[in-house]
Amino acid sequence: MGVPRPHNVLIPSIAMGLRLPFKKIYLAGADHSWLPEITVTDDNEVLMHQKHFYDQNQSQAAKVQKEDLNSAHLYTILYHMYVAFKSYFVLDAYARKKGKEVINVTPDHTLMLSEDENMKDGIVIQARTGSTRLHNKILLPFDGERCILDILIGNIKAAFPEMCIVLATTVRKQDDVLEETARKLGIHCFRGDEDNVLDRFIKAGEAFGLDRMVRVCSDNPFLQPDSFKTLLNAHDELPADYVAFGFEDGRPTIKSHLGLFVEVTTLDALKRIAKVTQEKLYVEHVTNLCTLIPKSFPFVCCRYPIIWKEGLTCVSRSIQWTILRCSRICMLILRLSMEAE
């Protein structure tokens, strides 16, 4: 039987309960009020007041000891709490995947499972017209009269008609046209700092009440919106700060010029990145820091879903735009030929 790391008896108990034919599992007596019960003495010894229902009036704070009977360090105790709570949320994600619920009915508890049940998702598309390598690239005719932005937003809306979709552009006057494009295509628009894209995403998430975001680069005409669900489902199963498709070497596809896929992150993770650094590289590329320090920003790389050598399907220069436009025309001709047959 597979089970997350069993730091205490409750974790395997929940795991076994989820394998029984019940839709709801209720927890009673799981208050997990550990943090308020921890104190540290002047001698740097950690004391914990572990109260139980049968001895609440008699129990006292006692020194926390390791197996060798030496005093345990505070960071060790907090790490074990982290392990326990992470296991609970892995189990909760598994429960929701099975259509079940784990409900804590303990009064004044701090173990709140299914806390992301009402999490609001959104798709945030970063866009600007001021590209230095190919100005206005996302608005140039690409498929007949349709530009890349028309194609991209149309495909995303078709795949996710009920989800909040935001075009996050800059406050520069030249990007007024993008706000008008968003209005015309029936999606939201948020305008923020041109260079600090991280801040633009954070403020867009706050403006539209988003907890979890699918980050989309606007110069990817062949983006695969159906793949968004794979990443969102992976985040449901194992909540992390960053979820993306990855190559065999573990590198996220977003760090290539493949241009077919996106990434999923959370507003909380982006805010923590902003606290860690304001270095130009990281505020411009938003999520790069997540893959560099996974201990601080846990990330999940999903198996690359398409057998396709790393190539080029995003647009940054005029020659790339020309190649991809020709590819688009060839694909349309092939489709028409197959339909004629």
C-alpha cells in the first residue's frame, strides 16, 4: 500500500480510510495545535506542552529529546511538522481525485484540509508590443487576417470557456492596442510594469482574485491549451510552487524555444520570489528562481507529452516569424488535402 511519509499514526490511518468504500472521512481530535505549545528556554532548549484530552489539567511543558536523549533543535522539530502537514495535503489531493472528502471536525484545529477546494484559477497571458527583436510581432498577420494573439486567445477560450483569462500588458501608450484587443476578444486586461513582469503577474493575480495561475507567453502560436489540464491536475495531486513539462534532463520546457507548453504557479509563490530577489533576470522571467532553489520553491516536472525534438515554435525574430507562418500555411494545406480525400 502506497502512503506518504507516515510521520504519525493519523497519516496511514487516513490512507487506509481512503481505500474503504466511503465518500467522507471525518477526523476527530486532530487539532494539531503544535506551534503555540512550543517554547525555547534561555539555554536554547526546546520545550513542548503536549496536551491530551485525558491529561490537559496535569500536563506540563517538557524538553523535546532526540533518540540519543540530547535536546532536539528547533529546526528539526519544525521540519518534522512540515513533513506531517505535507503528507496530509498529498492525501487530501488523492482524496479529491477519488471524489472523496477528508473533513476535520475537531474544534479550534489548525489542520485545514481541502483548503484549496475553492481556489480560483486563472490563465494570465503576458504580452507587449515593444519587442526589440521583432516589434509588434504578436499583432502581425499570421493566419490570413488573424494575428498570433487572435489565434492564441481563441484557442485558450475554446478550451477553457469558464476560466478567468487575463491579458497582462504594460502601462505604455503603445500597448493601448493590446487592451483594445483583449476587450474585442472578450477577456480581461491588466496593465502593469513593463520590465518587472513578476510584479505585473502578482498584481494581476491580486486584481482578479487568482490563487493559481497558468502563465502563458503570447508569442507561441502553436501553444497546446489541452495540456493545461495535465499541469493543473498534477498540481492538484501534489501542490507545489511550480509545475511544468520537462525534458529528460529535468529542464522545464518553458526554458526552451519549443513554444508548445505553459507553466502553473501560485500567487503565494510569486510573492515569495519577489521577497527573495528583485534581480533583473528573475523579475523579467517570473519563475526562473523556482527551478534554481527547489528547497525553497518545490516544483514538479511532468513527463513531456509529445514526441518532438526540441525545436522552435515561438516567435522572437523576423526570420522565426516567417518560418512559423509558412509552417502554419503548410499545416492548413495538409488539413484541407486530408479533408478533400
